[in-house]
Amino acid sequence: MKAVRLTEIGKPLQEMEVPIPSIGDGDVLVRIKAAGICHSDVHYWEGIAATGPLPQTLGHEVAGVIEKIGVNVTSHAIGQRVCLHYLITCGDCSHCRSSNEQFCEDGLMLGKDIDGGHAEYTVVPARNAVLLPDAISFEHGAIMMCSSATVFHALRKGRFRAGETVAVFGAGGLGMSAIQLARIFGALDVYAVDIQAERLELAKTFDAIPVNAADGDPVREIRDRTGGRGVDVALALVGSPDSMRQAIQSLAPRGRAVLVGLTDRHLAVDTYREILGREAEIIGCSDHLLEELPLLLGYAEQGRLDLTRIVTETIPLDGETVNGAIQRLQQFGAGVRTVITP
């Protein structure tokens, strides 16, 4: 089968022919129909976040059709449409049993620790294959497995409540889902912060208040718009200490800043003025949970979570084309979400 693989940190991905993976007794073989390119893939390529042994097939936003099932699999059938929960876990350790599987003692991540979705086929345990309703396209099902699911988890981590205000720092693939989910959950106001005017225009169509960080200080604008108070929850979706700091500085008293974007740089805060004096909180957010996915898929199936304008580009499984998409994303020059359709 064809796969586009990371063979050396910082070097172009390589299109290769590799064997179709074999399946275990409890696994399913999935023919990939769509695989998103996430900013985390850029971080793996850059070496900011470590991957498993190279060469490695990236891609953790995956949807497709089951082509083969293991002998012990009774929950799934050949031909079913599925999207893949990317955390491959033991299911039995204390973390897994308490629905915190992102901390599984033996956990692996699809497209990071083990070969992922930038290929024609992949294998996962059957429990990781979540049925994809017919009303949701493969492209939308794929990106929901990271961009939508991660911000769903981030809002839960931030203990968001109906009637509160939210600032979303980064109006890309994660941000557009975050804006809509905050509205679904009853946000009073949602502020979308970005430096790209076209993304802010799209955010407006989802009933967000645009804040152009390229034109001025987003913290000052948010405070001006909230009568000096700030917001209750701020999601920092961009892997930048500056953006994270702005999210913290935009908080109201007892506000919660949820840090999602990956970076290898240190974050400095004014502990008294920004945290202690406001009783504000900085909350880390890692991945999401399998149990959250059915509700998320339900929102999309009902049309309440609209991803039709989030997938701004589909590309073939081709080494040169995938490398171009990775480079554009690294330079923050991509649209909203690019999806490979093998």
C-alpha cells in the first residue's frame, strides 16, 4: 500500500510502498477514506513533539471503511463506516478505568507512536473504531477525531457553563469547532482571536465576535468589549507562549485559561496580577476521551456542528502534495483544515 512517511526530523516526508498491516484477534483493518493534516503533525515533523521510531506514518484524524475484522471482534462488521479514536490504550489500568485514558500506562497514539492515517490502510483495536453516521462525510468524521474532539474536551476541562463568555485564541480547525461548541453549550458571547482576516470573517458566520490580533492588542479589545471584566473561559489553541499569555491576561476574576496548543517554549506569567489576584486558573488539556465522541458525532449528525466550511482543501495521498500542505500549515498560511483523501 502507499504511505507518506516521516523518515527524518525536518526533512521532506517520503512517499513509500509498505505492506498492508496485519490485524490481531481484536483489531479491525480500515481502508482510509479521509485523513486530516493537523498542526500536531507539523510539530512531529519539526521535532517539537517526539514520535515513535522512524520511519513513521503520521495522521491521527482518520475515517474510513472496515475491510477486515479479527476473529474475536463481534462489535463491528466489514463495510461499516467508522472514524478512529486515536488513543490506543490497554483499557484496564487505573487511568483507563477512570475514563482518563490519555494517561494510560501503555498508551500509544495513532500517527505519533504507531503508524497512522496518511496511508491507504491502518489497523486499530475494534473499540477505537467509532461508527460514523451516514449523514457525516468521511472528511468531516476525520477532522472531528482531533480538532472538534479536542476543543470539546477543552471546554469540559474549563468547566464552561451556560451564560459564560469565551475567548478562542486561534480560529483555525480547532477554533471553528470551539466557537460552535461554545454556542451549543450556551455561551453568552464568544470572541474569536486570530491574525488572518479571512478566518475571522468565517468565525463571524458562526456568531463569534472577531478580534484581529494583527491590528492591535487582543487583550485590550476583549476587556474593552466586556466592560473591563474579561472572559470566563479562554482557550489557547495556538502553540505560542504569546498567545497563551494573552489568553491568561484576558480572563475575568475566577476565569479559566485552558492551554491546548503545543510549544517547546516556556510561558512566563505575572503570578500575582494575572493568577493569584484574580483567583484565575491555568489548565492543561491533553487529547480527549472515547466516551465524548458519540455526543460530538450527534451534534454533527443533527447539523448543530457545521463542518462544511472547515475543510477548505482536499488533497491526494501524494508525497509532494502532502509536503506542501505541511509547509503551508507550518507558516500558518493554510486555509482552515486540509484533508487527504486517498
